[in-house]
Amino acid sequence: MIKSRAAVALPLAGLLSVTLIAPALADSRQEDLNNKVDQVTRVFEEIMSVSNTRIPPTLLARSEGIIIIQGLVQAGFIFGGRRGSGLMVVRQPDGTWSNPAFVSLTGGSFGLQIGAQSSDIVFVFPNRETLNRVLTSSFNVGGSVSGTAGPVGDSAVDPARGFDNAPVYTYSRSSGLFGGVTLDGSNIAFDRSRNRDFYGDQSITPRAIFTDPFRPTPVVVNSLHEVLRKAEAGTISRY
């Protein structure tokens, strides 16, 4: 009889352990995702805080989508590779910004490279046609979507000039330097795992994140939306 009770106690103890650990892991995962949103928000705010280096507000104000990659790591000797993650937001019909979707950036390059480098990358989509192609699947910069080094600073842009001629403008910040760059060979894909965990929906898709009017906005996203709004208006002056 004693053996029977012991045999029952062990499985119950294991079940109790799993029951206690699972919520803790979920909370830790959510905290990591919230921190990522905060980091991306801070990076974009820093980029837009200096008038002579920021992405022109006139370009942001008419853009249809933005991707912000925080902490892209590039490393290699002879052969090099890139990997980073961030967020994508899409313009809504009323002019506001959508909830963000998590994305990842990977890529490779060949050349005389030594050491490692961490960068922040911004992609600005000035037209809806390119954005719609991006929403259907992952894409290659320089392959399915051609990237163009974007203009920098308020004085670099004529407000009357159109921006629709470029599929996507690309920017990079590294070691205190910021400017338009070409990033051919980089692949950007939606991070399904992070999106599912962040929104608590195992069947969620990027299109649902961007277009569902009934999906609540997580509290941590409010700061990102505020920074984007100020960036368009050219009113960020934090630094």
C-alpha cells in the first residue's frame, strides 16, 4: 500500500512542477518581447533626435511601412554574415500606425572582413505596391525588393520631391555614424514564434496584426506609436 501511494505521489509532484514553471516561462518570454519593443523604440528615437542626421520627416510622413532592426550583428573573416531582429509597422487607412510585427534579418557577404560589428538598420517603404509584396512572404533586399540608400537630414530633401520612385530606402547606424546604405543580399522574414507569443495567438498572421481593427494594442507599443508620430512631425528633441 505504501508503494502505491509513493507511485502516485511522484507523478503528481512532476505535474505540479510543470504547472508552476510554465507560467513563469511565459512571463519571462513576454518580458523579453516587451524589452525588445522598448529597445527598438529607443533606437528609432535616438536616430530621429538629431536634425542633421535623422531620416527626413517628410519621407516618414508619406511612407507606407517602416522596419526597424535593432542590434544587427555582422561578423566574419573572409566570409561574413549578418543577423538581427526588430519590428515592422504599416500605415493604416486613417493615417495612424498599425500594431508591430516582429521580424528577423539575415544575410551573408563576401569580402575582406575582420572583426564584428553591431548596427541598427531602418527600412522605409514609400509606396504601397512594394509593401504589399513584402506582406506576402519574406523578401531579399536587392533581390525581390531593390534597396536604395535613403536621404538624410532635413536639408537633404526637397519637400516637393516625390519619394515613390524607390521601392525601399535603407539606413544604417553604427559606431556613431548614420546614413543611407545599400544592404543587398539581406533577407527579411516575419518571426512567427515571437508574434504568436507577443499577441497570445497561435494562429496569428502578419496581415492580421496589421489590419485587424479589433486587436488590442499592447501597452508597451504606445511609446513606439508616440515616437513614430513625433518623428513624422519632426518634433523629437530628446538628445
